[in-house]
Amino acid sequence: MKANADFPTLNKKRPDGLNPAGIPYRVLIIDDSIFIRKQISQILSSEGFEIAGEAGDGIEGIEKYKNLSPGIDLVTLDITMPRMDGVTTLEHIIRFDPEAKIVMISALGKQDLVKQAILAGARNYIIKPLDRKKVLERLTAVLN
């Protein structure tokens, strides 16, 4: 019987969540939906990303970003949230840190807001419902 040692390269893909030095990328998740935050967290954690923090609205998200900065490599940001929408939140974070890497999360039918977010500095976007493969593709493209 063959052992794993007989197939050293089998399933040895480097996790998407590690930078070239092998250190996990740190992500801040800003979304008013606990379900979506949990879903993003599970997708990213399974690939070695570190969830540095979560926020339930834009105001809390800006505070967390400022408190955790410069230790945030990436932000996922919902477009539609109470208290402060995602585009306004994006503008505040970009003003604080012009190099921030932010990926917008949007429901179908919000194309105008997505365009506005891209023009304001978002690096990419993901459409709900979340697809694991698409989430990882879009986030790693922004990081690389």
C-alpha cells in the first residue's frame, strides 16, 4: 500500500491566503449580514487567510480599519448597509489610507453603486450569492 510520502506533490497547492513569505494575509470583513460575514470568514479561513476583524456597518468598519491599520491587507465591504453605506465607507477608508485594497460585495441589480465604488477606489467586486471559487479568484487577484 502506498503512503502519502510516496506522492509528495499530491494536493500540495499553496493556500491562497498566504503571502509569498508564507504569512497569512489579514482581512477585515465589513457587512451588516452575520450570515455573509460568517460565509466570507469560512471561505477565507479555509485558504489560510487571517480574519483580523469584522464590522456590522460602515461606521464600525472605519473605526476597526483605523485601529488595525497598517495591519490590514484587504477589506471586503458590503455596498448596502445601515447607518453608513459601503460607498461612503470606502471613501472614508481611502481618504485615511489611499493604498487600501478594498473589494466590494454587492447584490444583483446594484451595478450603478458598484461602478461608483470602483471609481472611488475599490479594487474589485463580488456579486452575491457568494461563490467560493469567485471569492478566492477576485481577492487573490487584488492581492497579487
